[in-house]
Amino acid sequence: METRFQHRLLTSLIAFLFISSFVLFGDRVAADTIKISSPPSVWIQEKDGQLTGPLIDLLEDIFSEMGVEVATFSLPWARAIAQLREGKIDMIPIIFYTKERSEFVEFSKPFAQVPTAVFVPAGESFSFASVSDLVGKKGLIMKGDSISEEFETIRPQLQIDEIAGYDQMVRMLADRRADYAVAAQYGFAIELKRSGLESKIALLPQPVSSRDLHFAISKQSPFVQYVPTLNKKLQQLEERGELKKMVERTIEKAAAD
């Protein structure tokens, strides 16, 4: 009698542990997949609905060491920002710091520096030393972009249209539908090369600013706790020169595609 009772008890305990382990394992898998999104750009490409490129490879390597899987997908910039704010995605991997964004994300240490430049129609260059030199001219900027504190201070005085993508911005500037475009130098220059319109657009020598690129994790994401570990790993990669190599590979790949 006692043996039969012990057998039943042992069987029930094993079944309970099996079911509990299954549930916990399922939760762990769900919790240990970080959702990363952004639009395709010079820094990130899209293939079969997923984000690819040296930067994504770097993130997969870093999070793999933490036991975290990476799920990527493309979203338009404004939607990606909105979903990051709401915690519907965990990370945007290419983003500039702003005070407003710092209210809903934690930024990593910078992994690259990007000059922001002024592009003009060929033969239409003008003297540019500060943002105030853009007043009175018609300009273009990427929708949702944030340039610098100086730029944002002057922005109410500017006649500037927000454009959805670099491809459209290049065409509009080549067609002389604007006097200038303010854009991240690498991304715009590569789009210009892809379009075959390099002879129709010129770069002004003085940059508007130089901005740091960061990873940003939503403060509503459970992965926000990984930011210190992420920063430590980025510091190690920087000291070994790996971040610089990654940036070089990224630009070379974008220019070749």
C-alpha cells in the first residue's frame, strides 16, 4: 500500500516538474529574444524581411554571449521610434541621442561618429559657416531626423520639408526643387552614388555637426538591464579596433550594393 502510494506520488511529482519545466522554458525563450528594428540604411540592409549587415552581425555576436537571440525586421523610421517608445520593439540599433528620446530609451555608448552635411544642386553652392546661413533658403531633411541643438534652435526660422527617404531627397535636390538638403553624409553620399546623380549634386565643405551613433533600448523593455554589459563589450571592441573595422566594412558593403 505504502509502495503504491509512493509510486503515485513520484509519478505525479515527475509530471508536475515536466509541465513546469516546459512552461518555464517557453517563457524563457520568449523573454530571451530581443526584437530589433529600423528602416534599411547605409548601416543596415534588408533581406527576406530581416535586417542584415556587419552591424547586425555584431549585435548577434554580442547578445549570443548573453544567451539572447536576435529577431530583426524593418520598419519606417517614424513607426520604429513610436514602437520603441511604446515598448513594442526592444531596440533601434542606429540612432542619434536627443534629450526627448532619452526620456523613453537608454542609449549605449557611441559605436560610430557621423558627420551631418549640407548638399546642394551642382553649381548652386553658397557660403555656409553656421545653421543661420540656411535662413531664407528652401531645404530638405529626413523625416524624424534630429541634427543638433543649434539646428533645432534655428529650425523654426527655416523653410524646410521633411522627406521620407534619401532616394526621394536626392531626386528632389537633383531636380532643383530645393536649395539644399541636410543629411548624414555617409548615407546620403551612398544613395547619391546608387542613383547615378553624383554630377548633379555637390557637398558643401563645412559640416553642420558631427553626431554619435548609439544603440537604443526601450525603457519598457526587459533588455534595458543589458545596457551596462553592452557598453562594456563595446568598450572592449573599441580598444581592439573592431568597431572601426565594422564601420569600414559597413560603408564598403553599402557602397557596393
